[in-house]
Amino acid sequence: MRIFRYGLLTIGFLGIASLLGFAFLCFKIDYYGRRDLAQQADAIVVLGAAVLPDGQPGPDLMVRTQHAVSLYRAGLAPRLICAGGVKHDPTSAAAVCRSVAASLDVAGEAIFLADGSSNTEEDAHRVAMVMGQHGWRTAIVVSHPLHVYRAKLFLEQEGLTVHTSPTTTDVDRIDLPWRSYYIIREAVGILWPYLEEAGFPPDWTATLQKWVYAGP
């Protein structure tokens, strides 16, 4: 009976600790989304977002690219790295980002592509490959305010020093129920690769991945 009671206490303790850890992760996602921490770096990384069927940038990709260009014009980094999408596809997020940046008078030689990726973890790997080829080590990552913390973690796992710069710090404009939903989804997006490594069934982690990368 005593062993059973200790077992229940242990399970309860682990459950509470897990909930507290998850809550802290959600706090960090919200915290970084509210602050522009951009500082001098080797490159500004624009993470991919949706491209419209006609090949034009979706609203999120447009805002990300415009924000990155504003950081470039402010002299915080001498180049942009556009990430995301099928390699060599002219309608990939990376290629469309490059086109938008070029139309905003960013010199072609200052724009690099890190395409050949379909999610944030792969984006980070492709970006790190491009930066490693040129000996660059520091980056400003630009993305949606509730996405920059996950992007930062994945880029740091690639050995880079990362500063975050969300497209807007006014996350309170997002209704609280939706904001809570997005934050929880981002937290799951941070955790699911670790669940894969821990040996959780692939069907479970695949379902989580689909949910994380689903639209609103």
C-alpha cells in the first residue's frame, strides 16, 4: 500500500512539474514575442511563410520581408538570408522573399537563399549551412511574434548566436483565446522533436507536426 501511495505521489509530482515546465515555455514564447532584441549581426534571417497561388507573397511573408529590410536599412546586418520552400522553385517562400527584398532596393549580392526546407527545424538547418559556408556566426531572426522563440531555439541548436526581432511586438492585438491557442501550439512545436527522439510512436509525433504547421 505504501509503495502504491508513493507511486501516486511520484506521478502527481511529475505531472505538476510537467505542467509548470510547459507553462514556463509558454511564458518564454510570449516574452520573446513582445520584445525586439535585434542587435548587430552577420545576417538577418527571414523565415518562410505562405506564398499565394499566383506566386505573390502572403501577408505574413510580406510583413516579415519588409521588417527584415527595415533592419537591413538600419545597418544591423549587411545581408539577408531568405528561408523556406522547395529548392530552386521560383515560387518558394525563399525565392519570393528575395524578389520582395530586391524590389525594396536590397542589392542582389546581399540576399542569400536557404531553400530546400518545409518546416522551422529544417529552415534552421538550411540557414546554418549557408552561414557556415561563409563563416557567419550571428543572426537576427525575423518571424511572427509568437514564432520567433521556437526559431531562435532551432537556430541555436545549429550552433548560431541568435537575436530575435518579431514583425510586431503588439501581440495583444491578437484576441486572447487565439493568442493562447497559438502559444500552446508553438510550445508543442518546440517539444515534438524531443518526443521523436524519446521514442514516442511516429504516428503521434506526425500528428503533432501536422497540427503545429496547420493554418489558423
